[in-house]
Amino acid sequence: MTTTLTSQPLSFEQRLDAAPVTRVMWLLWVLSAGLIALDGFDFFIIGIALPFLQRDFNLGSAQVGAVAVAAIAGSLVGALTLGPITDKIGRHLMLIIDIAIFVIATAGTAFAWDATSLIIFRFLVGVGIGADYPISVSYITENVPSRLRGRMVIGAFTFQAVGALLGALTGLITIHLFQVIYPDSILPIIQYSWRWMLGVGLILAIIVAILRFSFLLESPRYYIARCEYDEASKAASTLLDEPIAITPETDPPEREPSLPYSSLFSPKYLRSTILASVPWFLQDIATYGIGIFTPTIIGALAFENATSFIEREIASARGSAFVDLFLIAGFLIAVFLVEKAGRIRLQIVGFCGMAVGLLVLAASNLINSDSFWSTAIVFLGFLIFNLTMNAGPNSTTFLLSGEVFTTSIRASGAGFAAAFAKAGAVLGTFALPILQKSVGISIVLFLLAIFCVLAAIITYMFQVETTGKSLEEVNRF
């Protein structure tokens, strides 16, 4: 019996799990991480650019919300529509389409001539970002050993925080340069600083495009799911850096059934769909509502009494750069703990930590804004919120969306989860400035804390633990 088992040809899954991390795997990881970094930059640079945009285009509160929410709405559309298309045409081709959309749309934002054009181009940037969520998570999860899958996916997603930090630093440097060049006039900084901020995003997009086009490889699992064994063998040989022969004997078609989009809501996958999408939806209400308006919130809570518009924006940008460091620290904690503590435990603890951070921020508004302690509590709240968010749900929701679905609907499932999450992001981004004016920032922060607790409960109720399991094992439940 033992001889029979050992003489059986190894499947691609078994070969991949036994393989070391090859140069090609690292290159695929770097390519995915690059666009994720660009996602973080583009989503969060708008928070620093918005006060200048508002004055340049004389925007009302509704228009400010529309500019802030445009890219997130676009990402909803991109993830929902381009995720299923990725499962049809492959990860390789969709990467090319994705980066083309990104470069063209990013250029449009930097040269926008009015609020309407800016909103349209920001929406298209979001479409490219939305496509990247299912592509990147599918690309990494399908092409690295299961023992390293969690760390490598979260490691790539860490670059969202790197991009956010780069956005804060870009804003700070841009404001400083305009102050040096035009010390006696505020008009140039209002009219042009935001264009330079968004223009840096265009430069980064071009760099990532060059990297993307330098190396493109289709996922062997994608070919196996389509029973295209010759192509799967070539792709696997490149990925593992050794000759690999994939046949119907090593990877029978029934191992990877072809499923329609509606399978996401079938009894077998509904639990996975709820786990992947609903907590992510609730998280993004807080993540984007707080994240995009971090400079505004810091300005309102900690620097309300700044003597001038520019002074307040500089202080807010510096504060944003500081608290963004804890986004990176949170991701690093997730990379270290994800295979030890498990996805579900990290997600639940992270949601509870986010709630605590939001309650601390809410409490800071009850203290005299002139006092040292008020400012200290604001930054303590952001520290707790950013650290636990990225150590938990901001990492694990992205990871789980790429693990709990089978290959033929992996990008579709990850795309649906990302789109559903971005619906929460749209809600949080658009509603936060309106609610802040009507009921006050403290009540808004308290409501967001409740959403985080609800997300922790739903995670517990619909948990599917994937830690330490191959993708085949996960989908046998």
C-alpha cells in the first residue's frame, strides 16, 4: 500500500507546497505589492489634497464627498465586474488591462480642469484599483507554498500602508516646497499643490507599469481549472524553476470544477461569501471613513486652534505621516502572527482593538482642545486603531477572500468581497463629513466602534479557518 502511494505522481499542489520560494515567485510578489502600494497612495493622498481642491474649485460639502468617494465607488465597480472577467480571461491579460486603466486615469486626475472631470478620472482610477484586489490576491495565493501563503499575501498588502505613508510625506513635502517658492502668496499653493500631489501618483503608476510589463506569467492553477495541461506545465516549470509535467493523471479535472458566478451564493460557498464580504464591508466603513479624512480629523481634534489654513494643513499632514507609521507596524505584526495565531483569531481581536481606538478618539473630543492631553489622546486613539486594524482585519479580510473559494471562482469571490467592502467604504467616506457636521465627530466615532464590534461577532459566527491548509483542503469543507 505504501509503495502504491509513493509511486503516484505528485500534483501541482503537492509540488508547489514542497518547493522553496523561487525567484519567479518573488518577482510575482513584488509586482503585486507594487500596485497595492499605488492603491494606498492614491486612496489616501486625496485626503491631504482635498482642502486645497476645495478652495481651488470652490467645492461644497457634497462635492467634497463626491471627490473623496469617486475612487472608492470606482473600485466597487472594478472589483465587481473585472473580478469575474479575470476568471474568464486569466490573471495575465487582466494585469495588462488593469495597469493601462490606471496610468491613463491617474494622468487625468493630475490635469483635471474642474470638479466634474476630477471626479470622473478618480472614478476610473478606482476601477483599476478595484480590479487589482482580486487579481493580486489570486495571483499570490495560487503561486506560493501554502506554508507561506498568509505571510506573503499580507506582506504584499503591507505596501498599501507604505503607499499611504508615501502619500502623507508627498503632501508634506509639496506644501513645504510651495511655501519656499511662493513665501508671499497663498494662491499658487491652493491652485497647483494638489496637482503636484496627484502628479506624483502618475509617476509611480508609470514605474509600476514598467515593472508589470517586464514580467507576466499566468497562474498554473488557472490553466489546470480549464484543463489546458500543456500551458499549465509551461507555467509551472517557470514558476518552480524546474521541468514540471502536469497531466490529467496528476491533476484530474474533477479536482478543480468549473463553477458559475452564482456558486458564490450556493449552500456550499455562502458561508465563505459572508465571511469574506460582510466583516470587510463593516471594516471599510471605518477604515476609509477614518483613513481618507485622517488629516481632517487630526486637524479638527488636535489642531483646531491653528492660526492659519496652511499651518493647520502642515500640522495635519505631519500628524497623518506619524500615525501612518502604525499602519505599517500593524501589518508587520500580522505577517509575524498570521500563521501562528490564525486568520480568524487575528480578525476578531483586531476588530475589538479598532473599536477601542475609536472610543479613545471619541473621548478625546470631550477634553479641552488646548491641552496637551487632548492631543496625546487623539494620537493614542489613532495608534490603537491603525495598529490593530492592520494587525487584524485589514490584513485578514484581504487574505481570506483569496483562500476560501476554489480556483474557478477565486477572483470572482475575491472581487465580490472587495466590491461589497467598497460599498462600505463609499458609505463611510461620503457620510462621515456630513454626519460630522450634523451630529458631531464623537457620535460618529462611537457608531463606527459599534460596527467594528458587530464585524467581530459575524467573523466568529461564520468562521472558516484556512491557516496551515492547502487551497485544496480549504475547499473540501
